[in-house]
Amino acid sequence: MSNPANAKSKSGVTGIVRKLISGFTGIIWTIFAIGHLAGNLQLYKTDGTAFNQYGHFLESLGGLLILAEIFLVLFLGMHAISGIQVWLGKRKARPESYKLYQSAGSKSKQSLASRSMIVTGSVLLLFLVVHVLSFKFNIFKPADVITLANGAQARDLYKYVWEAFKNPVYAFGYTFVMALLGLHLRHGVWSALQSLGMMKPKFSPVIYSIGGIIAALVAVGFLSIPLYIYFS
Amino acid sequence: MSKETIRLKLKVWRQEGPKVKGELKNYEVEISTHASFLEMLDVLNEDLIHKGERPVEFEHDCREGICGSCSLVVNGMAHGPQANTAVCQLHMRHFKDGETITIEPWRASAFPIVKDLVVDRSAFDRIISAGGFISVNTGSATDANSILIGKDLADHAFDYATCIGCGACVAACPNASASLFTGAKISQLALLPQGDPERKRRVQSMVNQMDVEGFGDCSNHGECEAVCPKGISISAIAMMRREYVKSYF
């Protein structure tokens, strides 16, 4: 019950370090998501060459792309582990929960989004595995090969994506998960900045609002694509 | 004029000791709307004593919102529904006739229950002992204003210094984190020239002690700020993190 003063915390990693890791890796992934979305918007150009050229350009980066992917996976792992540790720590820090608990409101930023980070995060992690297997490695179905305008051989990813999202399971599954991404970012974006110590009272309300706007734009941007393809 | 006396149903956490299982017990009380929340519990206790039952244990001292002793979770909210007040400053006029009120202790493994609604908050003392002070040579007092501090800075530091150490931040936090309490002290001292020489050692030592005590991590829910009787901003937590990072450079 009583701990001697000046004992060392067991792991040597303090809660603040976990938050710094979580915040930094979260910001990197948010930036990646925005970049990814910008690329995906090429799917709205119906002749498909723009999207396929963009895909081919990424693959032609070779080692640079692989390096970026290694870092992304590493950051995702760190993000997930720190999140799981926070969740486990919370159960240890309050073994007996309140019989009645409610948010005091007003200045509280507690919301469905903030309380469901572990759930939305877990779903997103599972989703990412399926997503990468489907669209990067084409595990479930091989992609056709086409010749681009400059003569290079490339996968016809445009056709691949269109075919996938004509399947209602994919189209609505993606829509649902992207809504969860929006929820995750609603708390995640401003929270990451707070974790990195960047929030000051003067800017906090603005940053909190901007966090919500980024979350909504990213979610709507991503989920509009499967819906557009399915219904067109 | 509203009714001067109201009847309330109470669900109060009763627990014989630290290792005994507790439960919510039902009571009824009739109380003036002018009474404070703690006076309502006094009336309940007098009634229980008359009946030969064990009174409800709860902590209190100044009853004017400055000592940080009172520590009740009222209807699921630390210090009850009224913002910027300790529960001793909450009055019964905020409740309706016939209402049911649930009263629980702070719940955190770092704040073990002593009895009923009383918890052991000495974990906070150990966090302060780890560095929440300024080491000075005692002797004759220095001249007032020998170190000049700007008004803005003094006000800013004072906002963090208003912490009364009640522990509501921990009680309300979904993760039972002590970040607001620890951050407030670190920020207060880091802002002032008197706190500057020891700032690196202080933040590392206090953050480490906070973890050793078994408080949870902060998830930036901001619930602590909403229940804090002094309205201390979670900017203290952001500042603690900045101080922590800076302490390694």
C-alpha cells in the first residue's frame, strides 16, 4: 500500500514517456492518413490512369518506400503498445469501479471518442492488416497488369479497387471503419498535441476545434470513396 | 419560495475497513435546503447515533473550500455537480425533494479506502516529498520583493498554486491519473525563479513517484479540470510534459 519515496518505477518508462510516444506516433500516422487520402482522391478521376500512375510512382520509389513502410509499421507498433499499456494501467489503478459515474461536463473533454480509443484503435489495427493484405499484396485476388502511357508495366489498381468496392461487404465495411477512424481522430489529434506539451490555454479551444475538423474531413474523405464507387 | 425542507433517499458507501468488502446502503434524511452537503451528513449521523448504529465516516475540516479534506463522489461526480467548488461548499438547495443521492469515496488503488468514505491520500504527500518544494537555507528572512516577478507570471503561477490537494482529479479521471495534481505543483514552481534551480530534478523525481504510487496514465479526457474545486487547467499537464522533456537536455 505505501511505497517508499524515491523508489524507481518498475519499467523505467514513465507514463509521460508513454504519452510522448503515443502522441508523436499518432501525429505521424495522421499526417500519413492525410497524404494517403490525397492520393486516393485520384479514384474520382474515372478513366483510372491517374490513380494507376500514382500507384506506380509510389512503387518506383523502391527502397525509399520500403524505408517509409518500415517506419510506419514501427510507429504503429509503438502507438498500439503504449495505448494498450495505458488501458491495462487504468484497470490496475482503479480495480473497483464506481457504482455510479458521470462526467461533470463543462470543461471536460471526456466523450464517446475519448473513452473508446482502445476499441476504435483495436478495430483500426485489425482493419489495417486486412487492408494491406487486400490492396497492397492482393492476397485474396491477383490484380491485372496494364501498360502505362510511358510503357511501364503496372498493376491495374484502379480496376481492382472499383471491383472490391462493388462488393457490399467491402464498401460498407470500409465506410464503417472509416467512421471509427473519425472517432479515433476526434480525440486523437488534439490529445496528441496535449501529450507533446504543445497546448496552451490561449490556443486550446481553437486546437480542440481544429482537431474535430481534421477528424471529420479525414473520415468523410475516406468513407466517401467506397460509397461513391458502390453507388455509381 | 421553494420548499425549505426536502426529503432525500441516500445510497451511501459503507465499508468497515481497508480489506473488507463494502456496499451501498440506503438511508433517508430530511434536511433544510439551506444546509450544506456535509451538514446533511452530520444530520444523518446524529440520527444513526440515536438509533445506535455506526455513523458514516467522512473526512472534513475547514468546510470553506480551502483545506482539501472533503472527498465525496456525489451522484458519480467528484465534489458533486456544482463546478469550481469542494463538496463542503455544495448546498442542499441544488437537490430536489425526493431525489436519490449516491455517495461514494474516491476510488483509486493509490488511495486505499480506510473506512466508508475516507481514503488514504498520503500518496500525494509522497509525490510532494519527491520534489514539490524549494530547498532554501533557513536563517533570517530575505527582504520582500528582493526577487521581482512580473504580475502576469505571478498570476499564472498562482493559478497552479491554488491546488488544495483534495484528489478530485484522481477520483474523476477514468484512468485514476494524478497528472493534474503533479502537473500543477511542477508548473507552479517551474514558472517562478525560486523554483528554477531544482526544476530538472524535481520533474523527474515527482513524475517517477507518481508512477510508483500506482496512479494510472493520463488519457487527456480533461475530466480533472471539470471537477477541480479550484478550476486548475490541464495546461498544467502539458507544461509538466514540456518540463519533463526539457529536463533531459
